[in-house]
Amino acid sequence: MTIKSLIRTVPHYPRHGVQFRDITTLLKDPLGLKVTVDELFNHFQDHKIDKVVGVESRGFLIGTPLAYKLGVGFVPVRKQGKLPAETVGHDYELEYGSDRVEIHTDAIEKGERVLLVDDLIATGGTAIATLTLIEKLGGQVAGCGFIIDLISLGGRKRLEEKGYSMYALCEFEGD
Amino acid sequence: MTIKSLIRTVPHYPRHGVQFRDITTLLKDPLGLKVTVDELFNHFQDHKIDKVVGVESRGFLIGTPLAYKLGVGFVPVRKQGKLPAETVGHDYELEYGSDRVEIHTDAIEKGERVLLVDDLIATGGTAIATLTLIEKLGGQVAGCGFIIDLISLGGRKRLEEKGYSMYALCEFEGD
């Protein structure tokens, strides 16, 4: 069993020409879910992680079991207006238009080592916006973990240029 | 440490007069996350669960670590148009208007014993709609698990009238 073989490709979703990489087929498989979490755990268990941050909403799917397994807390980062208490936000550019991510202001303590988790890295825009939020709260970015790296879209290069390291369980072309 | 003591109440969210029960303060606490998952695991471990279904998006936060701990797969139920492959949906009434939940048609095998998980049960409308989806796919509802039961809103009674059993980790008034 490889993780990559359990990921379904949905052609032309969410728009024509895009090959959507669907992790629901991976997560519904008992061994698929287990191996995904365990491989991320094995990679990050010695990174002295204090907290896992996951991005709405597919980042929740992998971030919470990983936090549980690491024995640390989990913090959600959400789109604008979705978190109930006081937040800090960060706007970032998309191919067309812009978007905003928010985090609760009391979600991270100064100096905590934080692991960012999401299902997928494409251009890295959402990841970098989220890392900016973590640092705004005084957190120290301890790493970034993804199930999928869409390699031709350059996310890894952008993260590494900013001094962040990342780990992904499998790679696809970014078509 | 009690689970209930780690849940934050945000007054007047999302609208005036509502006391929002915020689980992010529970999940960011390492012991809070651990005890939440472990108590649900302890309750359901002998229920012969084949699959966990969690409702977008706070149900993802507790459903995936529970599925991981149970050694089974996880299936997301989402709002309309959010799942990439072929879905079946169910419309249900809200206090004002209606809503729709969807599940991938290949998410559950006939006869599988399925556990529904969400952060909270209020009137039970979303839960019953989701249980209907599970049964449309031939799944057998093995139980429902929640962190919070808003007791005055009657969700438990509605579930039990339809023959479902539920378990919640703590109770609040539904004000």
C-alpha cells in the first residue's frame, strides 16, 4: 500500500483543466489513515513540537490525529469570520482576488514550537499566510507537513526561500 | 481537569442572545484533546465500528483522531458542492430556511457499522440528515458521539425517537 495509490484524481474539479487530488479515498481506508498519520508522526516526533496548526478544512482532517499522536494541542486556522473569539488575520493574494486566514489571538503562546499541517501544498500562498499568523502570535515555526506536494507549482521553493522546511508524503504534478 | 471546564463560552456569537460553546480552547490543550478522544474511544471501542463519519467542519476535528484511535477509516460529510466526486445529498429544514449535507456515494459499503461524530448536538437536524445519508448508502448506524449536548434543544429526544443512541461528553443548556 502506498499513500499515493489511495489518493483519487478527479478530473476537471473544481474547474475545467484542474486535476483534483482527493484524499477522502485515502482517509476512508483504515490503513491509509493510519499510515498517513504515522508517517507524519515518525518524521516530526523529534522536532520538539508544542502545537499543531491545521488550515480549514482539510487540514483539520490530518492535523488533529497528528496532534493527538504527538500528545500536543491542535489549533484551527479558518477563513474570515469563522472563529468565535478574538482573532488576528492575514490577507494574501490569490491568482484572482485575495483571501484571508484568521487564528484566535490566544491560540499560541510566545515561543511555542508550532507545526503547520495541511492536506496539500500548491503555490504555498495559504501556508505562508498561516505561518505569518503563527509568527504574529510569537510562535516559532518548527516545520510544515503535507500529504501532497504539487511539485510544479513551486510551494516548496517559496517556503524554503523564507527559511521554512517542509515534508510531504507524496508528490503529484501540479496540473 | 474536566472537558467542560476547557470549553469557552463566547456570548452573542454568531448572533445576539446565543451563547456559543467554543471547543478550540479544549483542543489546543494537550490533555484536553487527549481526554476528549480517549473518552469517546472508551465508550465506542466495543461497538464494532467499521467507519467514522464526521460533519463539516468541527466534526472533522474530533472524528479523525477518533477514527485513527479506533483503527478504522474516516468519511467527511460536507455542505453542498464541497466534495469532488459523485455524491448523494439530503436536504433538511433549519429554523429559517434549509440546508443540505452530502457524502461521496462510495464512502460507505453496504452493512458497514458507522459511527457519527460531531462537536455538538443542538436540535439534531444535521445529525438526523447525516444519519439518513449513511443509511441511503446501506450503512448501519452504530451510534452517535458528541462533545457537547445542548440539552434544552431536544436533539437527544429526536435521535432516540428514531431509534438511534447517542453519547455526549458534557452538557450545557441550549441558551
